[in-house]
Amino acid sequence: MVTPLGKAIEFFREFGLFDVVLPFLLVFTIVFAILEKTKILGTTKIKGGEEIPNKNLNAMVAFVVGLLVVATANVVRTINESLPNVVILIVAS
């Protein structure tokens, strides 16, 4: 007997959620956070004289890097194989 949750997970697998969407979101988020923290692509001044990272440029670079990673099947396979071990290490620590 197949449960509705089992059907939903199978649908997501066929849709490509685990092979395309999740690796893209992971890489995009990590690259965007690094670019925001380092301010390597420049800053924008706001009214109070404070400088904030250039979010538009950071988002575009992170988007392109995420797409390039997803386009490379070997990298996606490596991410999918190593991620469970990384999660176990994080939980254990």
C-alpha cells in the first residue's frame, strides 16, 4: 500500500526536486551568504551614510553559480552523496 506521502515524494523525485531544485537552492544560498558577508562585489551607500552589500549583483552572481553547479551532473551527484554524511556530523556535534 502506497501512502499519500510516499506518492508525494515520488512525484518530487520525478519532478527533479532532489536533482535540480534543492542543490541549486543550497549552492545559491551559500554563495549569496558568502558574497553578502565579504562585500567583495561592492557596497551601496544609504541615507545614514551606512554601506550595505550590493544585493542585486550578489544575487545575480549566486544565481549563475547555482545554475552552473546544477548543469554539472558530477557535482550534483557528489552533493547528493555527501550531504547525508554532513548532516550526521552536524547533528553529532
